[in-house]
Amino acid sequence: MSTSEFSKEWRVLGFGKHPEIGAVVQARLREAGLAANVIVLTDDEAGDAVLAKELDNNEYDGVVIGSFISGQDPSLPPTEETTLWFNRVLNVIHAHAPAAQIVLVRNPDDALAAIFRVLG
């Protein structure tokens, strides 16, 4: 997918658990012409607060939830713990960025295509 396929510079926030994956995904999204910010969250109140603050301080067209948290990666099936985490982040997004579209990815390589599917 190339930059020319995007009709506008979408503002997207991505988040997940692994910093090394987040850095790669952020670089890919920015290279494609998106105003992308990818952050790493922890599964606790501090992580929820980081997400809430980021959403309060910036306006996003879409919020990309990493596959480890959302349970979308078939090789990383959801657990009770990750399901609780996923529910919490959905509620944080809903409370702090109700106009943003939710984007679920199946793996890091799916991020750009998933954003296009949801925002395009």
C-alpha cells in the first residue's frame, strides 16, 4: 500500500505491549504518509492513564489496538488477563476519544491494511 492510496493524512494512535514492535510499526505508518504515534502500554492503571492522557492531548482519526491486547493474532490466543485489558482499553478509548475509529490488527504486518480498511 503506498502513500498515494490514502486520501488524507490520517492521524492514528497505535498501542501495544512490545516497544520493539511499536517502533517498527510507527516507522511503517509514517513512511506511508500517516500522522502516526505508537506507544507502549502496561496492563495496569498506569498504562490506562498513559492512554487516557494521550487521547486527551491529541485528536485521532483512528486508534490501532495491538494484536496481543486485542486477541486478534491467531498465534497469541487471548487469555482472561488480556481480555480484561482489552475491555479496559476499549472503555478508555470510548471515554477519551469517542469520535475515533477503533482499528484491530491481526499482527504487526497488518497495521497499514487494517487502517485503510477501517478509515478508508
